[in-house]
Amino acid sequence: MSKQAFTAARITSYQCAPSKSQTLFWDAKTPGFGLRVTASGSRSYVFESRLLGRTIRLTIGSTDTWDLGQARTEASRLKVLTDQGRDPRAELAAQVNAQHALERATQRLQVTVGDAWDIYVRSRQPHWSARHYQDHLGHAALGGEARKRGKGLTQAGPIASLRADKLSELTGPRVAAWLTAESASRPTVTALSYRLLRGFIRWTEDAEDYRGLIPADAYRARAVKDAVPRVRAKDGDVLQREQLTDWFRAVRGLGNDVASAYLQGLLLTGARREELASLRWVDVDFKWKTIVLDDKIEGTGGRKIPLTPHMSELLQQLKILNETPPSTRQMKKLQKEGKPPLGPSPWVFFSSTSAKGRLTEPRSAHQRALTEADLPHLTIHGLRRSFGTLSEWCDVPVGVVAQLQGHKPSAIAEKHYRRRPIDLLRLWHEKIERWILNEAGIPQGNTASSTEASNS
């Protein structure tokens, strides 16, 4: 087909050849400038040339959007590039990549703390203990949901007020202001939130999608460090030697074998609240006298401690209770409610009323025992603190107590030169238990159930 100088009228008159999907028409005025007409009637300007011995063809654009003069000018520009040995396609790709990079950079600047926090928590969950994971969820929760226990709505976590902030806005002054505002009403919780936030910021420094977005002074600035609440250990909040008798009598008389065994277990093992509450029967070895706890630091299966004699008797009683079939009255109640009979629970400290199937809130039972014994307020964590404090009466090495409680070793010798086997831990642990029970006036090897104690 002979070349013709393109005009607006000719552009409109060109038609695709019959039985072909497209037909190309070439301009006689501008080298390499052409028009492609498809069988469906669409028209677009094209450019074709030779580059390094090969034919290349590019689409300039539709005739609906490109003016003939503009298209001819673009074709001339592309011709100059090919004559210089430069590939227009490479330059176009570079422009596209630059545009995409600009869009990604713009999107990165729009990422909020809440968006990145949720991704951070999901990605790190396999490396955390269940309690550590729940801490991250709770401290960034928006609140406003109905409480599972009691009335009212849940309170937002301290980090929730930062969720809407862009990562680039998380500056030192912003974090310092946040710490000051939150610590006014809840300093202890805010101090933990700061530590969680600090770990999150360090994670973003290693994450490709977020690297460089948070200013370097976000947690290193002097103003931030000065604003972090100074949390001190509570004065008191520990059982004294002379209080053991009254405390054990009240706890063993609760009328609830599960709560009674759990509270005694916290004092006799020094375990953290959730470590003991999440204990399963598969974690208890009566033959080799060991317990495996979900350590807060090491995660699932992170810490093995001895199963001492008194604790063993308590758990054996719970095992019997757990495996006892429901009574006739209980069966009738279940049938009336349309519920199937419950089999043995996998949890050591089981509960038929808890959604998790295990003990989740021991504070009410403990408070009843404290009131009954006329003892001052003592937190659940105070029982763990009491274990460490009372152990000093037995002259137990500090490293042994730390290993039993799951504390990281602090001294060089403890870190690198102490590998205590379970038998050595058992020697000291049983000594601690015997001393505590002796001070409480409890006969060794005789652990009456809470029901029996309450009737005596």
C-alpha cells in the first residue's frame, strides 16, 4: 500500500481490510509514523523503526485522545531516539518504574501505626508465648466492646491512641506526649505499652516495607526516656511467714478444689498466673515428677520444673475429679439444656463455666480467702513474689529460684556456667515446699481436699 500524508479526514476514512484483524497505514510525511485500524473499528497511532538490526513497534495512543499533530511530534521524537541507538521501550519502562516507585513511596507515607501494628503482631505471633501475644492485642485494642465479665464496655489500650498516626508522625515529641498523657491515669500499664511499642519500632527498622518511616528519635530521645513511668515493685504485696497458716486455711476452705489447688500452686511453684492456668494434663508427668510450663519468655514448652510432693497430691485429686462422670442430677441438667455430656477436660485447672474451658479469673476466689483469713490485700502476682521472698528462708541459691520462676539469668556465671538438671532443682524445690507447708502447719504427705477442709 502506498504511503499518504495523514490528514484528519484520511485518518477517519481508513478501514481495516476484510478478513484481517488489523491493517496498518503509513504516513508519507513522518518516517515510521503509522495508523493501526482493527476489525472492530478502533484506531491508534503507532511508531515503527529499526534498532540494532531488529524491527520495533510501539503504540503511541488512540486517535480519540491523541491529536494528529501531537502524535506526529511524538513519532519524530521516537525516531531521534532510535537513530541514536536508544530503545524507546527501555525509557518507557524506566518511566513506568519511576511512577510505580513514586506511588509506593506515597503509599508508604500513608501507612498508619495501626496498619503496621496488626501486621507486626500477626507475623510475630509464632515466636511469642500466648500471654505475650495477648498483651500486644490488649494494649492496642480500641475498646468499646461489651465486657465478658461484669457490665460496661472495655477500655481502650494505651497504644490505641497512636493507631491513627502515620508512621512518619511517630516522632520523639509525639511519643513523649503520649507517654505523659497515658501515664497520668495508668502508669504501670503505660510502662509496659512503651516496651511493646519500642519492640514494634525496632521491627519496622528491619521490615522492608516500613524501614526509614519512623524517625530515629521515636524512642531514643531524652524526652521520651524521661517520660517513661518509673514503675516500682509494690510495697508489701507478699505473704509473710506468720501469715501462711491463715492463708492456707482460708484457701483450702474455699469449697472449690480447682481454685484452691491453683492458688496453692502459684505460691508453691512461683509460676506466672497464665503459665499455671494454661497447664494441660499432657504437661504433667506423675511418673518422672515434672511439669512443663508455657514460659512467658521461651514460649510453649519453654520451662520444665519439678512436680513436688504436695503439688503432686493436689493435681492427682484434680485428675480424679476431672475423670469422674457427671452425677445423675448433672446429667439431667445437661439434657434439659440440650448439652452433650462433657468428657474429661484437657486442662488441669478446668472450668465448666469459662469459655476457654479452664480457670481464667482467680481473683474473686482469692479475695474471698483473704477476707476470710482477715489478711491484707494480696495480688495474684503477689503469690509469685511470695515464693521468691519465702525461698530466702531456706538459703536457696538465687540462681535456683530464678530458674524455677523462669527469670533470665543476670550474672555471667548463671548465663554461661550453670546448667542445673531437674533433679538438682527438685532437691531445692522440695526443700522450699516443705518449709512453707511446715510454717503453715500442714502435715506433710496429707493434702485434704478443700471440701474436707471446709467441713472440718
